[in-house]
Amino acid sequence: MSEAVSPLATPFPALPTIAGVTPRVARAGYKDWGRCDLTYVELTEGTAVAGVFTRNVCCSSEVELGRQNIAQGQARALVVNAGNSNAFTGYRGREAVEQIMDQVAAHLGCAKEEVFVSSTGVIGVPLPKDKARTGIEAALLAAPCTWEDAARTIGTTDTFTKGATASAMIGDTRVTLSAIIKGSGMIAPDMATMLGYIFTDAAVSPAFLQECLSAANRHTFSCITVDSDTSTSDTVLAFATGKAGNAPLTGPDSPGADAFAAALADVCRQLAHLVVRDGEGAQKFIAVSVSGAVSDESARKVGLAIANSPLVKTAIAGEDANWGRVVMAVGKAGEPADRDRLSIGFGGTWAARNGQPLSDYDEAPVAKHLKGQDISIEVDLGLGQGSATVWTCDLTHGYISINADYRS
């Protein structure tokens, strides 16, 4: 965790404990941080699991094995290592992950496929097996910890701990969700964000939990970007212990299914926004809303083209209402757009409508809006009913400083 806190940081929320979930932390010493760097979460028998993973083809063994193990739908433990991503490490990296899985499975008396492992940090250095073994031994003996301890332990360049919670009524039973996430840079997911974990006491079938998580992901984690780079390790996992005692949710027609899906989507949205607010060097949180596209997916792609543009992001950093850069980004997106139907605004004030600068455009309210921390960019393509919102941050000298010195 960085000592300098993002100006966009929010306090860590009071996260409820989840029946059937016990988090612990320990120090494996993967990096000379002088702090805990291994989070271990024990899950009750019968816990359902679902996940979304990076599409980066140079992904880690943790991601490959996680994808495989999701298919069986059950989980007993989660292990998260910080300081070493264990990506691009070949068979040595895979052996380290399997050693962790075997060690935890032997302790719990479960199948190794029920142990999920994530790692984050420097790419290209195999996870040291001796440190992994010692770290797991310490974690298994550690006292239960708080959610904030668990969140702090998985951080790397994060400047603040990130958590979210929500609840839903399923019949007469209230179910609760608590979640933590880490992420600050290398954020342009095509599936999920850096490392995020959602825990609920709801009784949900693995298949329906996967359906809900995948749907939530499309409108949250897959709509954020900090720097256009997709990590080798991105993972979001959802675990449902079933301890709330509700009638099990097995599909969208189950009573209470809509409420649960909405709560899960809410948690995912909160987590996604927190990652952007902790974007490396970020000073401003930016929402890009695109309407009038030929489809929702087309609107999302246009929004991401704007959000990933260094010229747009630096203009916002400099509080410059340069809407011409937004025009450029729309045009390069590779999606249907018509110059003569395009409208662009900032903070609810339109600068151009139907392909023309407004004759009575007053830049004063826009300039005032850009001096704030929460910025909005509005784009209307004028072609259809498709719409989407994506979220990003500005691009500052801080981003360069953090990443130029990342390995030192």
C-alpha cells in the first residue's frame, strides 16, 4: 500500500461479517514491505463459487487454474498473494500454485480444486515455494482478522483500502454481501478488474451465481479503465455460503432472484468505482456517458475510446474544456458515428450539438465543473437507442512517477 493517499479516496466501510467466511492474514515475505502480504479466507463446506477472469493471453497460472476449477462450482478456501504476480513464470509458477492448493486442501480435508489462488505484483518472477509454504503455515494458525486487514494485505500500489456491502430480501430472509478489492494501475479489464472478492451468506446455485456475476460485470468492471492496460492476473470471485437460510436461488425465476442480482450488481459497481478513484496518480474521477448509439455495446466501445484517450485524460487533468479531443476519440473508436449528428457536453452543459459548436456556448460553467473532482462527459451520437456509461480518471505526472519506479 502506498503512503500517499489518493485525493479521491473514500473511507473503508463497516463491512458485516458473513456466516461461513473466516479471513486471516500473514506475512510470506514475497516483497520487503515489512507487512502482511498473504490473505487466507476459509469458507464453510458447500460454498458456491463463480468467477470472471482476464482475457489477457499471457495470464498467470492462478488464472488458468481458477478458470478450470470454477467449473466444479464449489470452494473451501481463497489465498491471495501480494508483491509477486507469478505471471510469465512457466512450470515453476504453476508448481508454486499447486503446492499452495495441496497444502490448504490437506489442512481442510477438501479437494485441491476447491482452493482458489490469486497473486498480484511484479510479472516474471516465480513465486518462491519456500516463502509460500511458510506463509500458508502462518496463515492457517493466524487469528481471524477484519475485512480491512484483508483488503490492506492484498494491496500493491493501492493508496487506500477498498470495500463494499449490500443486502437483499429473499422472501422473509435478509441476505448480506461484503466485498473487498485491490486495483490502482494496469486497469482496462475485458472481464473483471484487478483482484476482487465478494462474499455472501445467500444460498445460490453455482450456475445462477455465475449468471449474476457475469451480468453485473458487463456493466461495472468491464466499463472501467485507468490506463488501457489489461492485467495478466485480473480476477473477481463471488462466494455464497448459504448460511442465511433462504430458499436457494437456482435461476432468474426464483423468488428474490432479482433482488439478489441487484445487490450483487450494486456491490460490483461500488468496487469498480473505488478502483478508478485509486487510479495511479488520479486527481479526478470521470464518468463518460454515451447515448444515441446503434447498440449498448457500441456505446460502451465509444465510451472506452474516450476514457482511454491520453489527450482527453490530460485535458481533464489540466481542467481544459477541449471538446475537440472528445470528437477525435469518438471518431477513432471504430463504431458507427456521424460527425453531423454528434453532440458533446461537460457537466450537463452542451458545447456542441448536431455536429456544430453552439453559438451561445458559455464555457464558464464548464470551466467551473472541471475544477471539481467528479467530472462528467456527455456524448450523444444521434443514431439510435444504445447507451452506456464508463468510468476513468485523469492522467497526471503521478502516473508516470509511480510506474517508472514500480520495481524499485
